[in-house]
Amino acid sequence: MPLPQVQFITKEGGCSLCDELFVELESARDYVDFDLEILKIEQNDELYKQYWDKIPVIIVNGKLAVKYRATRDELIKKIKGRSGWKFW
């Protein structure tokens, strides 16, 4: 089975929400495998038009999964695609 494809859309420096969400995303990697692509919003006009007011954004397998904030457990659910998964 192929790994989930995760895109993390962020901006160049100075984004505390981006930093916080990335820490949660990295923590999720301890529990679920996925391919991660980090995209800088300033480097892509289409991403900028679509998400400039929503970053940080996480897209899983081509679908918007998270914007602004999420916990590690919420990210795991989104990446695994199961709403019933819980860490504890």
C-alpha cells in the first residue's frame, strides 16, 4: 500500500503557527508513515491565491486536511483517514 502523500504549505520565516503545526506534524511521524513535501507559499502563485490567508495548511492525498492548527492526534487521524483512531 502506498504511503499517504502529505503537503505542508508554509511561508518563509516568521510564522509561529507554521512552526507549531510543523512540530505536531513531525511528532505524528512517530506513529504513522507518510511522504512529506514542504511547499513555500511565496514560491507558487497558485498556492498563494488559494491559501494566502489560511496558512499553515496541510493537504493529504490532494485534499485539504488542516489549516491553522491541529494536534498530533488530529493529524494522525487525517493522515490515516480514520476518524476513530486515538492515541490513548
